[in-house]
Amino acid sequence: MVSIREVAPRDGLQNEEPIPTDAKVRLIDALSGTGVRRIEAVSFVHPRAIPQMADADDVWAGITRNPRVRYSALIPNTRGAQRAIAAGFTEIEVVVSASDTHNRRNLNRSTDESLDDITGLISLIHQAGATVEVIVATSFGCPFEGDVAPARVASIVERVRADGADRIAFGDTTGMATPRRVRDLLAEVRPDLLHFHDTRGTGLANIITALDLGVTEFDASVGGIGGCPYAPGASGNVATEEVVHMLHDMGIDTGIDLDALIEVAELAEKLLGRMLPSGVLRAGPRTRLV
């Protein structure tokens, strides 16, 4: 079985024009009914940094929580962690970039400075009884610095694991990963979860490669929405319905209802008011006849 974390409500919406709070609640509630077992719901960031997430507390208060779904929140710093803890989140994510330049653009500090902050964040979050996932952004390359050495990513993982991180994820922030780069990085160090973008059309191929190497947890975003506001060219994540469609045809269970997921992709398209890039949303599943 493959586990998919749906990231459209946070990663997806952060790169779109802001939509109303009730629209975000509607999207999360619809996703909660598809069989998805994990949803990245909000990010507790300063509204000046990511105005699309300014209503995170209201969104979290407004959703109907499905007891079969695990909801998580992304935080950038101590204040964000405090807000997530106060809101009752038990799964909290923090991001650091393998690329120093991207980390400065994203978090206004060096990678080493972020790692020092994460040491304290892990302690704070653990004291509150929550778990910490460290997401290593630009793991497969940086739009400012180019290639990122696998050894650089491995050194970050070694540091945060020693500090007590519960989970590790690798982010392909601008879609620079290819199957070769996936093999090269995973030969050096293994994550718990992979987050691919389909910027250059290699997202599904990268997932197949990672599956062959034993990774069974992936992020995806309904409709293929998303991207990084601080990285040029960081267009959408892999579309959840495309990933599920492919896996189901391979005989791999995800626990997700594909038809229900496509309906949510249609909803996302209406809420955002633009055509989304998902091929499965356009053509339907393989079993749909003309």
C-alpha cells in the first residue's frame, strides 16, 4: 500500500490568488471524504510572508474533522509552532532548504541558522506531545545554486535526526528531480516521504523510481496546484488524482476513491477560477469511455 498526504490546502493554495476562508474549509472537508488519510491543512506563517495563509486559525476552526484523517500544519519558527500547538495540532512540519540561497529567500536566514532553530523547535513541539517532520527543500536542486550534492542533504538529515526529528521528507521544490537524481540521492540517504513537483513532467516517473527503491509515502496536490512563492518556476505539485490513477492501475492500493478525488479536483478548479493542469482531471480515468 502507498500512503499519500494531500497538500493542496497548504502547499497548493500558497501559490494561488487568495480564496475565501469558507472555500478553503469546503476544499478540506471534500478531501477528507475521499479516503485520503493525511492532509496538510494549514501553515502558521506571518501574513506578510504568505498572505494566502493569513486565515489559518479560522480555517482550522471551521473544518469538520474526520477521525480517520490525520491533519498536519507547517510552521516556520517558534511563533508558528506555538500557534500550531495552541490550535491542537499533533503533527507539525518544519522546513529547511538544502540550498543556502533558497533558505535565505524562503526564511531569511542561512541553512545552518535554520538548523539551529529547528533544534529548539523539536524540543518545544515534543514537550507539547506532538511529532516533528523536517522537510528538506531543494533536495534535488536549487533554482539559484543549481545541483545540490546528495552528501549535503545527508548531512542535514544526520543533524536533524540526532536532534530528535520524528520524520524526514525530501522536497523537489522546483521540479528539478529526474529518476537518475532520485536514485543518486536515495543511495546516499533515505527519507520517510517524498514531495515531487511536475514542473518538467517527471513527477510520476520519479514516484515510480522511488517506489522501486522502497519509498511508500508521497505528497500530492489535488488538481496539480501549488508551488513555492520564493522559487522562480516552481509550478504545480504532482496531481493527486494522477498519482492515484497510476498506482491503482499498477495494482497498488492507496485507500482513496479516485472518482471522489476527481470530483474534488473539479471543485478546486471552480474555487480557483482557472483550468488546472491535471491530465486525469481533463480526460478522466483510463476506464472512462468516450
